[in-house]
Amino acid sequence: MDGIHDLGGMHGFGPVEREENEPPFHAPWEAAVVAMMRASRGGGVFNIDEFRHSIERMAPAEYLRSTYYERWLDGITRLLVEKGVVSTAELAARTESFLAPPATASSTVRPASAPAGGGSPADLSFFREPSTPPRFAVGEAVVTRHVHRTGHTRLPRYARGKRGEIAAHRGGHVFPDTNAHGRGEQPQHVYGVRFDARELWGEAAEPNAHVYLDLWESYLLPA
């Protein structure tokens, strides 16, 4: 979908600031968020594509002022409510419990059960066998579709309608655009596609630079 999360190639956000010797987590709660995500996904509450799409649905201003794991927490919370694992009223009550003085804080937590139809530990691998042979061969010229989906997609905005070349065939994988919305895995072939940087970003890009993107077959057309 076209949203604030799709920042690749956009101007005005400044350089990417790299923290020297950055730790895996900056606070204990961040590790807890990772545990929540893995437990929920591994328990079949949601799949990885639903999780990514839940983050994409954050309000733009909230997304920009949130940290990486704050976005994770927002997405997990949204999905747990939508899947019926927890209610907004329970979340509000639990928040109040943590804000209360220690002597009066409640430690009661309702056991959660995963609803049917989410994911399962078996789907933690994304390799699947498509029902059709590969449409493209290594070395073949392709052009990406110029589409603006309303739902989840792994085709970046900066790479739409661009000419590239098939550099590798990655095998069959779950198709995120359907898997994120409960329409099944619908596996497709995935290709490593090589783009000239100036094809993507014009003369502002460095010469003789290339970008490789792994793209699903339905994103591509013969050039």
C-alpha cells in the first residue's frame, strides 16, 4: 500500500544515522516486544505478512515519531485486538494497573488462546511450490508493474514501472499480498532483479551502482 512506511528513495528525511556499537535492545521492554511477536506468530495468532501490514496501518504522524520497537508493539496490539485475543477494555485496565501504586497493582492476566485461521509453527518457512513453472529466465529483461495497491505489497514505491534484469531465481514463496489479508498463501516464483541505480533515482544516483530486489512474479512484465 502507499503509506508513510514506504520511505525508500524519498527525500527530506535526512541521512540514516548509524549508532556505533549499537546494542540489540536499548531497554528491557524492547526484548519483551520481540518475545510477544514470536510467541503470537509461532502460536498461530497471525502470520508475518499480517504483522507487517498491521504496522503499515499506523497513523503517519505516529509512525514517524515512533521507534522501531514501538512500531512493533503498535502492530502486535492491533492484531491481538482484531484476532480477539485481548480487548481494548482489557488493555486499558492493564495499563491502569501498571500506573497504579505497587501495593494496589493487579497481576491478573487472562490466558490467551490463538483463534483458528492464523498461522502455525509450520509456516515459519516461506518456501512453497508454485503450481506453474517460472515465467522468466536469468538474464531476461523485465519491467515492474506500475500499481498502487490498497493493501499490503512487497513491491517498493520507488521500484514501480522500472526496467531491470533477472539476476536469479529464488524459488517459490508465499505471496505476501494475499497472505496478509486472509486470502491464502497463493505461492509464486520469486526473482532477484537487478536495477541500475539511475533507473530508480535518475541522475542523482551514483554511476555504475546497482540495486538488487527480490520480487514476486506477478510484480513483473516482460520488458
